[in-house]
Amino acid sequence: MTELNDELLVAYADGQLAKDQSKAVERVLEEDQVAAQRVEALRAANAHLETQFEAMLAGEPVPGVSTDISTPAPAKGQRSVRRVLGRAVLFIWVGFGCLLGGAAAGYILHDQILPKEIQIVQLPAPPAPPPLPAPDPIIIRIPPLPAPPVTWQDDAARSYALLSRETFTLGLDASSNPDLVAFQLGKALRADFAIPDLSAANLTFERGQLLQRDGAPLAQISYLPETGAPVVLFVLAGKAKALALEEKKIEGVPVAIWREENLSFLLAGDLPQEKLHALAVTIQAQRLLAQQVAKDAGVKETSPAAEKPSEPEAATSASTVEKPNQQN
Amino acid sequence: MTATKRSGASIRTKLITLSPRLRRFSNILSGDREGAQALMRDTCQNILDGASTFPEGMAFDLWAFGELHSQWLEQLRSHINPLSKGQADPSLFEAQGDTHSTRIADILAKLPPQQRSAVLLVYGEGFSYDEAGRILDTTSQNVIARVSRALASFVERADWLESAAASRAEVEHLDQINRQAG
């Protein structure tokens, strides 16, 4: 009688023995019904476990990324591929042992079967296998991940980032004077600046406020129509390439954006695109006109490069300007 | 987009795709629902935070499974008495409404987590003994030993194997009758 231990039988049943070792085990199993039944039982247990693990995976929620493959990962496919490759290229770590059951068994083991229980031997590396044919490519199309929903906390944090000390400490005395508002904002922006007059579109200037972005002054000029949502013009100081007027939506808000040499503009309002465009063109025209008038009068335009960076005091003097009494 | 951001996005996508398999491994290792959730959460957090770097050229699943196992060991070490955790919850391992599956789940729950994880990696995930050894930070010989002991536990309860085989034969027989009937 020959006894093969479970570890060897499991490795055999799993197909993880080298070819010659598998053949040697098969020869033993042909003679030893008990061992053969044991292998069958182990294989059955193995198969039941595979089914069980698949069932566990089937109960899992589908991940947030959909692919052409309905199951999350091809564990089965990996298995067979890995085994084939593993057998082909890996060193064989599993020796196997058997105990001879005595002369009565009358079975003579080949010399590659070790006389004791499992011994780990490192056999010389098998010759390099022929290159495998290139497998068919598996194409997995992964759509872009949906953007996480924007929470009110996100919005609040963003608006907080725009505030600075200057936003609150200045300019209350100038609230009734739109010219002074323009002067103060212009000084902070280090550019000629007049509050655009949008009264022709029934928009009333309400407030000018100085915010900041990455330390650069950002003017916020708010208008209110007779009814409906406000329209707000943002002006950011800083050298930039001129950019033509463009309308689009940012996070669902209709905006018109354009740039001059030293100022970037964004006009935001819940308005139809053509109306927003018309307002932006009006602002551009008024600025051009103001620049022309200044040129004709011989007033040298403020150059950010020539002017010293505004002192904190100067910058802060133009901050919050409340609604003037008269309409623009 | 920077290379770091691209790499981060790629890892995130791979992690999402792999998450059902990782969660199954987490259930098998932890053996209780709460512990498995914490294990999964901490592992994903570590991976996304870049607490350990994904080595180039390594299979992502192999690395991620190894990370989850390391995290489990960490949690086990921080537990006051790891041996007091008791038997695993079999409902974590069973397919609903299948009595045969319930029986297998019961046996799985009685196995030590090392044996459960070894059989999952080899039979559920299809990793070779060597790969399973890398994930479990042990030798392939130990993996074989754990797998064979786990299978022996199943074989010892041969009654369920026989009943499963009988019920399967019965189902196949009924299928055959149905096919013949049209």
C-alpha cells in the first residue's frame, strides 16, 4: 500500500505539480484506490469552494465603474492562465513524498520520488518555453468617473477663499459715491476703472466689493434687475493675454468672459446667452470709450508695471462699497 | 494633468474595479461584518493616500490583496486579545437561499482565517501557490499546507459532499426530463 499525503494530493489535484511528478502520482493512484478516492474527495471540496466563492462575489454590489465585463474581475480566467504560466516558468518548490507500504505492495517507486514526506527541492530551471502567441486584446471601456456632487460646504469653502480682511474693513464712507467706488476699485486693481453703467438694460448698480484670489485683488460689482437674480461683474487684476468675448456655463451658471491686457472679466447672471452677450459688449464699449476719452484728454493710463504695488493701506481703502443712493 | 494625478486616477479606477474582490477577501479574513468594513475602508484609504507605493511592474490585484492582508495583520496586532475574536459569522460567506451554500459557509466559518484566506486566494481568486504566498507573506509550502488542511476539514464532513452530489444529480436528472419533455 502506498500513502501520499494530502499536501501532495492537493498540489496534484490543483495541477500545480511538474509534469513528471504528476505522472508519478498518477502511477501511484492507479494502484492505490484509497489515494484515488481521496483525490476525488479533495477535488469535490475544491469545486464546491470555487462555487461558493463565486456566489459570494455575485452578491457583491457592482462597482461604480461599468465595464464591458459584467463581473468585476475574471478570477477564473486568471486562474487558468496563471497556472499554465506558473507551471511553465516557475521553479518547482513542491517535491512529493511517499511512504512505501512494504514489500506486499510490490510497487517500486521511481527514483525521482523521494523516500520521505514532502521535501522541498529546487530543481534546475526548465528550458525557456516558446513564446506564447499574443492574446487577443481585452478592451475595457471605462467611462469617465462622474464628478462628485458639489455640496453646500464646497460652495461655502470656495466663497470663503475669496474673502480677505480688506473685504470688511474699508470704504463704508464712500458708499454713496459711485465715482469714488470706481476710483477705489481702480486703485486696488491698478488700472483705470469706471463702474459700467447698465441702466439701459434695467440693471441697477448695488454694490462694489473687493475680494481676492491667490492674493490678487478681485473686484465684484453687483447689479440688480427689477425682478430676478442679480447680475455680477468680476474683475481680476493681473497681466494676461487679451482674450475675445466668450459665453459659456460654469457649474451651471451662464457667464461671459473676456480679457484685456491687465484685467480679466467675468460677467455672471441667470440670463439668456444673447442678453448676457449684449451686456458684456456694452461693458467693453464703455471701457473703450473711457480709454479714448482719457487718451484725448492726455491722461496717462495707469501702468501696473510702472506703479508700485499698492500698499496695504491703499489696497484696503477700496474694499466694500455699499449701494449709492442714485441709480447709474 | 500631472503624472502624479494621472497615476492617482488610474489607481483609483483600478481600486474601484477590484473592490468587490477585495471586499470578499476582507470578509474572509475578518469574519465579522463591522471588522471587514473597517478593514476595507482603511486599506482603500491607505492605497489612495499613497501610504505605500504601488511597485511598477507588479500586478495591481496582487499588490492590493497584499496591502489588505498587511492591514489585517496591523489590526490584529492592535487588538488586545486577537484570539478572543471568536468564530466568524457564517452569513458573510453564504449565498442567500441556498442550504448547501449555508452548510459550506458554516464549515468556512469554523476554519482559522489563515486557512480561509488561503483557499479563497487559490480557489476563489485563482492565484498560484507562489502568488498566494506573496500576498499572505509566507512561503508557497505554507500555502499548500493551509489549503490542504482546509480541504481536509471539508472532506471530513463528507456527508454534505454526498448530499450535495446527490442533490446535483437529482437536479441534472430533472433537467434531463424537462429537456426530453420539450
